[in-house]
Amino acid sequence: MIEVFKTNVREASASIILVQKLLEHYPKSRISFDLEDCDRILRIEQKDVCPKKVSSVLAELGYFCEVLED
């Protein structure tokens, strides 16, 4: 399953830190950012992703995310 989020992350350096933090919670997942997209997409490929947990991890570091609806 792939969960897709809209974020306000702009810098590649921040995305690297956020991926590392998210991997602490989802160690067997594939996580990536697409900062070129207008929604600055965060993708997490994992069986059970909790959007509230992802949002709180980003919020702890001063960033926003929400599930991107189709």
C-alpha cells in the first residue's frame, strides 16, 4: 500500500531528515519526497501507515502534511 501526502516541505535537506525520522517509525517502508510537485508529495510504501502518526512526526519538526485525496 502506498500512502500519499501533501506537505509544505521545500528543502531537500529537510526531506532527508524527515525520511530518517519516519524510518524510525516505519523501518521496513519505502519513503520518498517529490519536491518538484506543486503539492511537495511525500510517499510512504508500507502495509499499515497511520496518517495521524506521519502528521505528528512532521509537526514535531515544524512541517505540515495531509493525506492527498484522489
